[in-house]
Amino acid sequence: ILSLPINGSYVETTKPTFTWEQVPGTSNYNIQVALSPSFSSTAIKKTVTSTTYNTTIYLRSGKTYYWRVRANGTNGPSKWSDVWSFITP
């Protein structure tokens, strides 16, 4: 379950922090951030071990971005989460 940035929200920075709920038995998570809900071209595509990702790049100003996460564990990857969007300042 995604937590922040809240779906449809305006963020205060072009380097937002992403958070989501922990999935038991997970070894890591994939996060994707893109300008398109199809994720055909991603701005961010990372594998992380925690339920927080601090953006290391500046996203483009005044744009709507879409993000999603999936958990990876011993049984393979989960389905992708719901897709949420946010707007950069």
C-alpha cells in the first residue's frame, strides 16, 4: 500500500521522498516513477531494501508523475501496486 506522496497531490520539492507499507517476507522492493502511467519510459527505476526511497535526482518542474512499487521475496515479485500520481512544483 502506497503512502507518500499522496495520490493526486502537489509535492513541495522536485526531489520527493516515497514511502509505502512493509510486506512481510520481502527481501526488497522495486520502485518506478514515470511521466506516463504506462511506465514506458521511467525517470526512476530502483531496487531498495526499505519502505522509503529518497530521490537522488531532480524531477522536472510542473509535471505530473506516476509511481508504483512491487515487493520481491522468496516466491518472486508481487504484482505492481496501484499507480499513484503527484505533481511537482
